[in-house]
Amino acid sequence: AKLGTLIEKEIRRLGMPKAKFSITVTPVEELTLNGGDVADMLFSANLGEEIKSLSKVVSGGELSRIALAIKTVSAGREDSAETMIFDEIDAGLGGTTAKVVAECIAKVARNKQVLCVTHLAQIACTAATHLQISKSDDGTRTITEVIKLTADERVKEIARMASGSEIPAAIQNAREMLANARLMRNS
């Protein structure tokens, strides 16, 4: 019950203010290779909806945020993984919710190493190190290149991610986003 309550609190912060989440543990008749209990996560995204098994009612975007909530709650535990990977956990998000997701990822990164693949500037600007991944081909095979960005390159990349260009207004916005993210990480 305590774990479910903590996860529900994080889910609500991640843009689902009316969501309900709980974990049930039901004993089984006979002990199996999976143990003597069956655990299920129950979820309802909206007010007035019945809470049901997560596997039956969750959308892809909701599942991503629930996974982030679970990782955020578990990141503070000593027995959790030392590295957490978020692969486009921000898919389908924008604006305020993306900012909250970025804050949660930064919170996890205080205690763990975080690798995060993202296309959102709000998320990318919170990273301590920014790697740019690009793909090309030579006509016969695909080539993936990973480059660690310098501070100046990072400003340009954040500008490109946020606005699609490197015009002066976009560059200034990227600098402000990076400065705000630095303040948030350090607070």
C-alpha cells in the first residue's frame, strides 16, 4: 500500500492529477515457480473511471509516465539499479508535463546514473552531459555517430531541438533553458 501511494503521488505530478494507482498481492492456491502470490498493478487515469489492471487500461504515454514514477520512487533505494535508462519516455508529451518529466529524471539522476534518449529540449537541457546521436549511411550500411557536445554546441542543439533553427532568439532561449535547468539540478 505504501509503495502504491508513493507511485500514485508521482503519477499525479506527471500530468495525471486524477489518476489512481495501487498494487494488489493475492495468494495463489499452490506454490509455483513464480512464488506463492500474484501481484497486479491497478490504474485509473481519470476521475470516475474504475481502477483496473494496468495491462488492460493503460495507453503508451500513460505507461511511460507510470514507468518514470516507479523509477523515481525506486531510485532512492540502495538496492535499485545503479544505471537507469529512459528511452524516449517523453514521447507524446509537451509543455508543462515535459518540464515535470525533466524534473523527475533530474531527481533520479541525483542518486543514479541516467541515460536518456529524448527529442525534447526541456528534457535534454537537464542533462549534465549531452551526447548527440546521428545516423547516416554510405550506400551499403547505416552508420551511427555519437558526439559529446561542447557547451557552445549544446546551446545550438537545444535551440534546434526547441525551435528547429539557430536564429538569435532560439539561441537566447536555449541559453535560458540551460541556465534554468542548471539551477533546478543544483537545488
